[in-house]
Amino acid sequence: MTTQSKWQSLPTEQINPVSLAIDKTPVRDIIEMVLGEDRKVIAAVLKEKEHIAHGTEIVIQALRKGGRVIFIGAGTSGRLGVVEAAEMPPTFGTPPRTVQAIMAGGQAAVFRAKEGVEDNYEEGGRSLGRLRLTSRDVVIGVSASGMTPFVRGALTRGRKAGAKIIFVTCWPGSGLQDFVDLIIAPAVGPEIIAGSTRLKAGTATKMVLNMLTTISMIKVGKTYGNLMVDVQTSSEKLKDRARRILNVVTGIDYDDAEQLLKRARWNVKAAIVMQKTGVTLPQALKRLRDAENSVRDAIGEDIEPRLRELLGAAHS
């Protein structure tokens, strides 16, 4: 008696009619094929706009309450969560604990695939349990197929701890609708290589995660206009960016910007407040705290006219 595969009907496992002869197709035509399929990704993600907005609000509320954002996944999905968590401290100045990622198979699996670890439901729960979740936290499970046992085990544990649960998948028919707070499910269709979810599914997932983190960080005051004012100046490139941001916002020249940043202990936000209001570093930090870390509110000035002026001058 033949037993039907439980994965057989998943969209991520289907055969794509576009690429049936891909192994004998010229390279340039394969490139066109890949790009044609990738164009479908934006449309699929756009259809999830309202769900992404809801997810972003969940993350914003968690961050404002001092909660954490925890990504959990396996394979490509897990690695995408790791990328998001790793990029938050240098880009937005968040403590490493604020946005974290759990990868099935541990750190080694980030660099080298460890097949089979995604099947361990119990380990998913244990991995998340080690973080001692609270109701202020948000757990974002990532699974292209929607069936990864490791992720499901983790989400079960997160739910019991009272954390908010967001599930990002490329299977709209996932059976978790009644179990999680929100499902974001861009339906990208079958991959050009059947089952290879590092392709369209990976691209769609990355887009969703980018929006969940970036928009949330913007809304908790991590940017001023579209400037990265909470950047960590941990490299020469980032120190250069900090100097340029000060130049753009305040008009101070490049060398003077460095001196100001040193007085502000390389805190770009504080340096802006100091230059704009003439206060000391402690006073600038207090202004920022009182303004809930918003530069706009701390100095009472909108950056948009200044940015438009600079862009206009550059193009004239």
C-alpha cells in the first residue's frame, strides 16, 4: 500500500512548469527564467501588506515595553533570522539581547548544513525555553514549508510562555492559523528547482523580515528622517557615516564633526542634540530620554526640508 508523502502537496515542493527543461536551457535563458520567477515575489509579498503591518505593530509594542524579538528557524529560514539579528546592533544600536536568533543545529549549522536537525520538535522547545521568555517578547517562527517540527516545537513553547507569536511561511494553507497570533504567508509558488526554498521563498522571506525589523526600528526612534542616527561606530566606515550624518543634519564640517562625536562619546543622536541646542552631553541624553529617543522631538526640528534642500542642490 502506497503512503502519500505529507510534503507532496506543499507549494514549495511542486514542480514548476516554467523550468521543466532547465538542465538543457542556455545560461542566459535560465537567467531570464529566474528573473521572471523573482518578479512574482514582490506581488506575493504585497498581498501580505496588511499582515506585515500587523506584525510590525506587534514588534513595535514589544520593543517599547522592553521586550525581545526572537527569530527561530532551520536551514535557509533559520539563516535569514540570524542575518536579521546580527544586523540590528550595528545598524540601529540595539543591545544584542534585543533581537536574537535561534538556528536549528546551533551556530555550526549557520555555516554548514546539518540535515535532520529541523525534525526535532522537542529541541525546538528546549532551545526557546533557554531564553526564559516573558509576555513582553515576540517570537517570529520562520519556515518556508510551514511544517518544520523544530519551529513548531519552539512556537508551542513560546505560546505557553505568553509571548506573541508571528509565523512567516510561504504556505498559506499552514495549519497554524489558530495557534499563532499572526501568519504572514507570501504565496510565491513553486521554485525553478522543485523544493529549493532558498530561491523565491528565501527572497520573499527576507523581504518580510526586512520590513518587520526596519519599520519597527524606525518607529521606536532609531532613525531621523531616513538617516541612521543610532549607528554603532565600530569601524572606520561607520565612523565616517557618523561624521557625514552630523554634517547633513547640522552643517558642521567633517573635521569638527569628529571632535563633536568624541565629546559625545560617538553617540550620534547626542551629538546632534548637543550641536542643535548647545547643551552638554548629560543634558542631551536627558532630552533624548524625555523624547523617547526621538531626535526629531528632542530638538523640535523636522529634517525633511534640510534633506530636500541638499538633494536639490546636488541635482542642480
